[in-house]
Amino acid sequence: MTATRKELDDRLDGTARAWLDEALAEAAHAADAPPEPTSPYLAASWELRFASVGRHCGAEHADSVRTLLLHEARADTDTLTRLYQHGTAAERRAVLLALSSLVPGPEALPLVEDALRTNDTRLVAAAVGPYAAAHLDTHSWRHAVLKCLFTAVPVDAVADLPQRARGDAELARMLADYAAERTAAGRPVPADLHRVLALTVPPEEP
């Protein structure tokens, strides 16, 4: 859960608050300025600040500060994609966390799909949030749930899990197959698997 600006002001020291004020002003200016040709070698000033958030505001506040910057800049899908492609894991995570509030349609799904191909648990957890719940097709969403089990990402990270899993017989089959494979290999079955499997039971008829 990212913090609000007021919460950040309460948590950051004076130097960090001043830096954040300047960063947000630069992002707001960029949002109101006429669009200019972009280059992977020439980033806007607020984008440079986006990359250096951890140094100035602390790693524990980085997601929240980066989310504020993205909103203040009104970052579109092209900007989010550029920041993701050229960013560190921490920067990519922030982009993924902001997708649901910045991109109304499925245009940013390639970023989610890329994150789900990694074994970075921070990225996988961020990728299965509200944006994935709203836009991933059923097949891809099922595999995203399995990816969480493979990488030991708690399924609590999966947005709208009870709603999307309910009555999903194919997901139940995939979970049962995975549990059988683990058991045959003498490996423990993740407790979260049983939780998800229970959610796939169809609702009772009235």
C-alpha cells in the first residue's frame, strides 16, 4: 500500500520533503508542457528524479514517492513503458503498482507479462495487482496465479482472487496437477495452493 503525500510529509525529514517538492513541481511542469520528441538517451528532469528517489527519500518510501511522481506527470503508456524498460527492479515495481490508476485500458499488459516472466518476487507480486485482475485474460491470469505458487509469492498479492477463481474448474485442474507433481517429487505442497483450490469450488445453487 503506497502512502499519500500527507503521510509522506509526516515521515520524511526536511531535506527529503524539499527534494520531493521540487521533484513534484518538475513532474507537474512536464505534464503541462507541450510534448517533445523523446529519446532513450535524454530523460526529462522528473524522470531522473524518479530514478534517484531511493537516495533522497529512502528505499522504504520509494514506491510511494515514485507513484506520486507518475501521477503528477500524468505518465502515459509510452512513458511508463520507457521507465519500465530502462529502470531498475525497484523502478519497474513502482511502474507496475501505478498501472491500475494511470492506464484505463489493456495497453500496458506487455509490462505485466514481462514481469511475470521473471523470477523476481517483487515484480511478480506487483504484476498481479488490480491492473492484472482487470485486464489479464483467463488463461494468462491462471498462469499468473501458478507463478505466485512457483516463486512463493503469497497469493494475498493477487487482486480479486476470490472473484476470479470462483468456479474455475480449469484452474482447479492445474492446481491439482501441480500438487501431484510436487508430491511425486517428494516436495511439500504450498499451503497457498490449498487456499486457492478451495476458492475454485463453484457457488452453491440457491
